[in-house]
Amino acid sequence: MRDRTASRALLLLSALLLGACDSEEAGPAAAQAPPAPEVQVQVMRTEAVDNIIEVPGRVQAVRTAEIRARVDGIIQQRLYREGSDVEAGAELFAVDPREMQASLSAVKATLDRAQATEANAAQDVERYKGLVEEQAISQQEYDTAVARLRTAQADVSQAKAQLDAAQLDLDYTTISSPIAGRAGRAEVTEGALVSAANGTLLTTVEQFDPVYVNFSQSSSELLSIRSQLASGELTRPENGDVAVTLTLENGSEFDQVGKMNFYAMTIDQATGTVALRAEFPNPDRLLLPGQFVNARIQAGTREEGMILPQRAVQMTEQGPTVRLVNAEDVVTVRPIEVGEQRDGKWIITSGLEPGDRVIISGLQKARPDQKVRVAEAEKSNADAPGAPAQTSVDEVDGAESEGTDAP
């Protein structure tokens, strides 16, 4: 009897000890179970997004005049300061005019002689006219006098033309600029022999305000843009002008907006590109001919575009992907296609639909097929009366900078 009682007591004590151990093991495990990670999302919606194309370009003067010699002679004087602004008609060089002056004087003498001969022939015709009517001379003599008058008149016309040419040569001894602009370095000095036949280059005058920017675009991209404009995926500007902005070599933005003014109608067979040109105001002459720039062409507007912060897009070997939160608050991964990157954001071209919830903060804690909690800030915004249907990117960026994304 005593042995039976001892056995029962031993069994009861063992059961109590096993229960205590189970409770001690279950307690810490339950306490260590982590809560669902918290993330912030952006609810996707469509908005108007400018379709920007970036291409390199070169600056070109809108007008360039090559100043060349038009008479043979010796440069007598340079009449301008190199690198200065000149007006249209400003005198730049003077060629020794003495030879042209002598030629002009000789032609004037020839003209005087021809005019004298013409006057004498006219008097003969007038006199012979009355005599032939009285039959004092023959008709043949009268006709000969008329022919001499016509020859004399032709000689006068020829001498006048020679006089005009000689006067033009004399005028060309003073070489002027045909346009207003910046005169460049002189290519010749005083005493240099210049030739009209060779067209000796004296200097160049360039007009810098406005200026052209030349660039090219691949024919495939141009065809795609035209197709999207035709389908309505892209819309044209209301005024029809295609705006262009520039980024300079030092990374600064040019403060003037230009517009496209030329499209080539042929494709370069060597490069497969189409030549384009834009015109820019250049009041401060910050743009110089030959300068390299980066042009941003606003090729229409995508009315149903989408944008995402750069940090929300993950680049993988298969391409860009994002992580979504579905209706059950479970994380899923979806591949997308992106366009250009602008102001720290990606332009989304395909892969997302309006209403998709994309994780933009807390990505390091959100694993695929894992349940997550959407940030309280996003929920309160969604529940507030009159609040927008999505958490704005600015709000999320601000929240993340305050440490809401801290592990």
C-alpha cells in the first residue's frame, strides 16, 4: 500500500515538472514571434507626364559671313578690332585703291570718247535726213550714217558698263561686313597680297543671338513618336511648338527655352539618324558656336503616364522590378518597363495599373509572399475625409527622412 502511494506521488511530480518545462519553452517562443514588417506604399494613378528625349548637340551660329577679297591688291589697313561687335555695313579692311582708281579714270576717258563719237554721228544723221528728202544724197549714204550712229550708241553703252565695273572694283577696295555680329581674328595683315580669283579669306563674322543647336535622332525613335502621336498615346503642344531645353558642359541648365525649327526629310544612311535643329535666344552669348550641349526635347505629353521614386525600382538581371502589396497585404514581385529617369524618379512605361500599391519604403524588410503592415501614415491619409486616394511621394519622402524606414 505504501509502495503504491509512493508511485502515484512520483508520477504526479513528473507530470508537474513536464508541464512547467513546456510552459517555460512556449513562453519565450511566443514572445519572440516578430510582427509583420511595416512598409509605405504609393497607390499608382495616371497623370500627365512630359515625354522627354535627351540627345547631344552642337551650337551653331545662326548666320556666318566669310569675308573674302573681291579684288586683287595689297591690304592697306585693317579697320576693325579683332573680336569686337560690328554692325552690318561696317568697314573691315582697306585694299590699296590706286590701281582701281587708275582703271576707273581710263574707262571714263573711253566713255567720253564714245559719247563724242555718238554726238557727231547723231548730227550726221540729222543733217543727212533733210538731204535725202531733197535727193541731194543717196539713200545708201543716209543708211550708212544711221549705222554709224547705232555703233556709236553701242560703244557708249559698253563704256558705261565698263565704268560701272571699274567703279564696283574701286568700291570693293573697302571691304565691309554684310551682317551684324562678332568679327573674328584677321586672317591677313597689312601688306598681304589678296586675290579675287582665289577668294582670299580675310575674316569671319558670326551672329550669336539667336543661335542654332544641331542634333540628330534615330529613325526608329522618330517613327515611334510619330506612331504614338497618331494613336493619341502622346499629345502635341497646343501651340504646335516643340520646346527644347539645354544642359551645358558644366552641368548647369541654360536659362532660355528654345524650339524646334527644322526637321530633315531624309535619313542618314551611315548612322540611321535624322538631322534636327532648334533655335535658342542667346542674349548673354553664353552659347558659342561649336559648343557641346545636352538637349532635352519635349516630344509630346503622355496623358496617362506614371512615375515612381527611384528607390522603389529594383534593377535585376531580368530587368527592373517592383514589389507590390496585394489586397491581402502580401508582398508580390512584378517586372516593369521604365523610361527616362527624371528628378530622382522613374517614368513607368508598362507593367503597372492604376490602383496598384507599390512599396516605396521598407523594401529591405518586405520579402516576397510575406504579409506586411501598411504604414499608419498612409492609412490615416486614406481614411481622412476629403483625403486623396494615394500617399503622395513628397509625404513619403518626408516620412522616410524622419526615420520611419529605420530597421
